Amino acid sequence: MATKSELVQCVARQLALPSETVSVVDRLLAESGLRRMAGRGRGAAHMNEADAAALLIGACVPGPLKSVCERVRAFLELPFKGSEVRDAGQKIPFPSVSNSPDDHTFGEALTAVLRAATRGEIKAYLAAEADRREDKRIPNLWGLEVEFFTPGQTAFIRFFDRNLSVRNRYDQIPNDMDRDQLNAWAKEVNSDPSHGDLSVACRFTSRTIFAIAELIKGKA
């Protein structure tokens, strides 16, 4: 099981960020209720996948520390807006993720991806695919990526291999506006003086996901 300090160090190491900065982000999240309070001593709470999801968002998405909780909450609550797929009906093939309801959020999805790694679902899928390959010399090239885009709060979770490609989208773009209303909404979002004309994209991959999963399982 992962302690607060171990989770902070793991995220900092995987993302090549200063551990002091990640520690401040973690403390602010705890104070705002976005991750459980760790406590002290032998009875201290252990961090789980939901705690790790919040810390990853806080560490990845750029902006002033004083508003990190606002940014994390906004990304956690982003609704699922559909999938870009290679073939109709495809889903990310891990039960913890594929069984999510249609009205799930990005926070729930990222937690589910981490849980799929913790439970061994990702490695089990990859092993099964390897057994099914007729020509064992040809590797099953695959990838698992989590992406963040700001401003406008948009996120993606993507999995691909030789059989499928699925990219789940999460954003705050309203679905009930006509073109003029949507253009006005976009203009307001893009006029936020806190970022000017700067757009930022961040991404981490299965390397970070597996590292956190091993830590939560107690094998790091």
C-alpha cells in the first residue's frame, strides 16, 4: 500500500517534477478534500487509485499553485463525450474501464485505468493477446496514454494495439448550444487573461500508470 509520501515521490519521479512542488500540490488537495487525509503513524490512511488520479492531474496541469484545486476539480468532473475508434463498438479492453457507465467522468475514468493496472487487467490482456498471435516473432505494439489540454479543459484516455484503437474524450463543451452560442462560449473561454494566447498539452503513459499501480499494490 502507498503512503502519502511514497505517492508524492513516485509521481515526482515519473513526471520529472520537483518533489517539493508535488508535495505542495498534494497538501492543497488534501486540505480541500480532493484526496483523503493521510493521518500519522501506524493508523495512517493509505493512498488509493482515486488519490493518485487527483495528484496526477494536479501535477500535470499547469497553472498557479493557489488555483490547483480548482483546476483538479474541473478536470475530475469533465463528462465523457464519446470515443474515437478504429472500428464501431470498440472499447478500452480492461473491465475496470469498459464497464464504466455512459455518464462517467474523467476522474472516474482515470481512477479506473489505475485500478485496471493495480488489478493486473492490463497485463492480463496483453498476455492473452500475445498467446493468440500466430506469429510470435511479430510484437503486439501497443500504447496507453492520458492527455490534458488547457485552456478549455479537455482530456483524453487512449489505448491502441494491433487489434483496436480507442480514444475516449472528456470536455466541458456544452451540447445544448447552437453555433452562435457555442462561438460566444468559446470566445469567453479563450479570453481568460490567466493564460493569454498560450495553449498547453500534457501527456503521460503506461510507464507512470504501472509505477503507481505497483506502489499501491506494495511492490515498488
